[in-house]
Amino acid sequence: MVIKNLENKIKLVGIICSAFLMGCIIISVSSIWTARCMVTDAQQKVYVLDGNVPILVNRTTMEETLDVEAKSHIEMFHHYFFTLAPDDKYIRYSMEKAMYLVDETGLAQYNTLKEKGFYNNIMGTSAVFSIFCDSIKFNKEKMEFTYYGRQRIERRSNILMRELVTAGQVKRVPRTENNPHGLLITNWRTLLNKDIDQKTKSNY
């Protein structure tokens, strides 16, 4: 009788221990899962300081912002490539910044213009070039774009407006300080570059 009671107590202790162990395992797994979820959620939130006021913003993936980032990248490249002043240091600076955003097709166009004396002519005539983006069409599936813009060329005697249309593709590359969007323009080409308006300066 004593032995039977002892066996029952041992079984009861075994059941209690097993239940306790299972409960510990369930609690541990739940705690780990909850902690992982909280960390993942926290990583998606970023605080940005507006003066001294922290503002909570949510992080997004590149897929969600690809359209915006691609258009910004394309506009930035065209700004650097087509905004020129009669200053050789400024031209070298702009071209250097532009070349980080485009492949060898951009360098080929730069070298062609340089060989033709285009940049020397800018300095010789004190011309100032500026670019205005009208629109950018971007195909997210094919990663292709068409850029529509107008270029303003101011010389001593006149102001010339030109219509500019370029096209190319965009591919992903690692983000760097010189390429913050992590994109690279490839197969870049000029489709249209023609005069649309010319005005003579009255003070010439």
C-alpha cells in the first residue's frame, strides 16, 4: 500500500514537472517571439529632429519609394550635367558629381562635348546654362525613363531656350555618399535638343 502510494506520488510529481517544463517552454518561446516583433517594429520607426522636436516617421523599403527615388536621381543627374557656368572649376565639380550617377554613356557624352570645345566656348562667351525639369516618365517594371526639360542659355547678347528630351535605364547599385539613391543611369542618350525660343537682351 505504501509502495503504491509512493508510485502515485512519483507519477504526480512527474506530471507536475512535465507541465511546469512545458509552461516554461511556452512562456520562453512567446517572450522571444514578442521581443523579436517589438524589435522589428522599432526598427521600422525613425525619429527625425525638427529643431528640438522629435518627429516619429516610419521607414519604407526601396520598392515602396523606387518611383520617387528614381525620378529624384534622374533630375539630380540632369541638374549637374546641364547646369553650367563660365568657370572651369565649377564645370569640373558639376561633371564629377554627375559621373557618380551615370555609367560610361554619360562620360562618353561629356568627352564628346569636351573634344568639340563646348566647355571652352562657355567660358569664352560667359554663357550661363540652367535646366528646368518639366516631367519624368518612369517605367518601374522595365526600369526605363524619359526626361523632358528645358534648358536656358544666357549669353551677353541673348537668352536662348532649348527643348531637351533624354532617355535611358536605371539599375540598382549600393548607396554611397556620392550616390545617395543607390541607383545608376545606364544607356543614357539624348533624343531631342532643339531651340524653341530666343530673345535679344535689351541692355546689350
